Amino acid sequence: MIHFLQQLFGRRAGADAAAATWQPARVPTPEQAQQHARWVAEEVYRNWLAPYYKAYHLRKGGAGGKRGLRVELLREEGRQGALLFYDSSIGPGNFGHLYELLGERVTALGYHRACHDQRQRRHEQHQETVHKQLFKPNPTDCAECGRCDQRYGLITLDLVSVNGQPMFIRLSSNPVRESHFTAPKSFEELLTALLDAPAPDADTRARIATYWQ
């Protein structure tokens, strides 16, 4: 699956991928911002945080199956991450809110958002849209060693869609390997901070349809 995604979204020299540049992401309208605030206040996110957290550990342990939410591991040189795949039971609206929530939770860990961009590329048979957020740790020093606290390193959060249909959220961390930074915390610790949450109850499950689109 990872190889397929690399082929689908990688750079191509052929005519099926038109050149595209990154542009600043659109700012939510006041109505969209209010809806997201209600989604967070009503804790609709509980329907997916714990299930994705469980799916990640099942996949990491080699026990991931066809039931439940789907997660794939991302391991590249200098970077570790996970792909949280969209499921038809979630709804595009909820998935978009989930993407925004994860960014807000990263900020709460002592980060600031360095950029929030989007890019559209037209291929022969599909259109790919990527929303990208890059987070950098706030410039604070470790009280014990005096070095700059990098926390989990640089964090990237992407939302990838094809033909307007969400495909996955990609979360990754890229540690800074320089002597004046502290040693980074692990990606597993980052996932725990972002996804470890109470399981949904009947009330939170009932709210899924409200924010479906």
C-alpha cells in the first residue's frame, strides 16, 4: 500500500501530473470556525481518537486486520509517522474537523504552526489535494541541560484527498539531530499525547451525523 501511495502522489515527469505550487490554505469562515468549535466542545472526536490509537498499535504489532479503522506505518530516513486512513463511517466533515483538531493538539504540546499550505495537482484521471501544516517547537530551553527543547522534533500534518474525497491524514515527526537540541521524544509518545482519549459513548456516537458533511 505504501508503494502504491508513493507511485500515486510522487513526482512524475509525464503529462499526468501538472505542475502545481503550494499556496496559503484558506482561512475558515466565521460559520466554519463556529461549527468546528461546537464539534470540539461536544467531543465528537472521541469517536475516532481511541480507535485510531488502537489501530496503530495493532498495525505496529503485526496484528492489524480488516475490521475497524485502518492505519499504516510510515518509516523514512530521519522521519517516522503514520497514515490514518479515511473510513466511510466517519464522513468528510468529521474527518476535516479531526484534521484541524490534531493540529490544535500539537500546538497545545508547546508548538507553533510555521505554515499552513495547500496544493492541487491535476493528473490524467484524478485531482490530488494536499493540505499541509508544519509545526515547530516553541524556543524554550530545557531547565536541566540548558539545550533547546525540541520535544518531538518537527511535526508535519497532512490531509490528502483525491477528487474531493478524503483519503488519509498523514502525521509524521522529524527529529533535529544537532548538539544544541535535546534528544527528541519518541513518535509513540507523540501519538499517545494526541490520540489517547476516552472511548465514545452513546451521546458522542449520536453526533456523528450532525457533522457528516
